[in-house]
Amino acid sequence: MPDITTAHDLDFVKYLDESDIRRRVEELGKQLARKYSEKNPVFLGVLNGAFVFTADLIRACPIDCEVSFVKLSSYKGMQSSGVLATLIGLEVEVKNRHVVIVEDIVDSGYTLHSFIPALERLNPASIDLVTFLLKPDALEYELNIEHIGFEIPNKFVIGYGLDYDGLGRNLPALYQLK
Ligand code: IMP
Ligand code: MG
């Protein structure tokens, strides 16, 4: 994979390569396996961005578990619109289940800040958060995130499921805006 890529009108440079990502995702999978063995957790991937991370994470977590997805979104282009488009999905029964929300990236934290109370109303046994990326300098809401893949600077990134206006999700590495 090249070190520079373009999406629409913008140039991006490689920030994390595939092997760094694989290694870290495997560690997270093992952590979660230790925490949730015998608990049959429900991994709840947040679409669209988290589909790649969720697929790799569950395969790195060798315990009984289920996986489902919800669709939430507050992003248009490169800025959070601050409006959480309605949740699509949640087809799985979460009552009394251990739910692990799987995010691609926590930026302002608004998405999870709005989603968690909605999930709590469904009375799960517990709610945990795992995010592939966190931008600590962009965080505006208090969230208790125990499992973080990488903390990154407050710059736009694409690849490994993350997009810029639709492009870049299929890049196996992570690229940062030049
Ligand atoms: P938040 O609600 O501000 O925390 O934003 C979370 C959502 O915005 C993530 O789940 C992503 O879908 C999207 N997002 C935030 N930062 C980036 C980025 O750097 N690249 C691509 N998508 C991003
Ligand atoms: Mg997302």
C-alpha cells in the first residue's frame, strides 16, 4: 500500500500500517475475551465506520459472543453536524445482556453520549465501550471508554472503515489528512 492516497480533492498520508493495526486489534480482542468469557456478550458495531474494526475484533476474541450492528450518524463531510440521525436496527434483544459497543472513532463523543442513554433504557446487564481510535483533544463529552485502540491527534483520518464523504473505507491502513 502506498504512503500517500487521495480521496476526492484531498491528500492523505499513511499514519498506521496494517501490521500495527492488526497487532493492536489482537490485543484488544484478547482483553475482551478475558473480560467476557462465559458471559456471551453482544458486540454492537456502529455503522458504517466500525464494520471493518468489528469484523477483525470479533475474530480476535475467541469466546462465545454475538454480533449485531446499529446505524447512528452525526457526520456530514468533515464536521460533526451535532444531530444524531435516527438509529436504525438494534434487532437483537439486549435486555440482561452484556453489550459491548464497538466504534471506529470517538471524536467529540456526541454520538456515544446520545446513544448510551437510549441503550440504557433497554436494560442491558452492562454497557462497555471499545473504540478503534480516540481523538482526546476533540472530546467534548464525558465518556468512560475502557478499551481504546489508538489515541490520535485531532486530524481527520480515513481508512480501515473510516471515510471522507464515502471514500477511503476500503483502505487497509489508516491515513491522516496532509
Ligand atoms: P463524534 O460523535 O463526534 O464522537 O463522532 C463520531 C463519528 O464521527 C465516528 O463514529 C465517525 O463515523 C465520524 N468521524 C469522526 N472523526 C472522523 C475522522 O477523522 N474520519 C472519519 N470519520 C470520523
Ligand atoms: Mg462511526
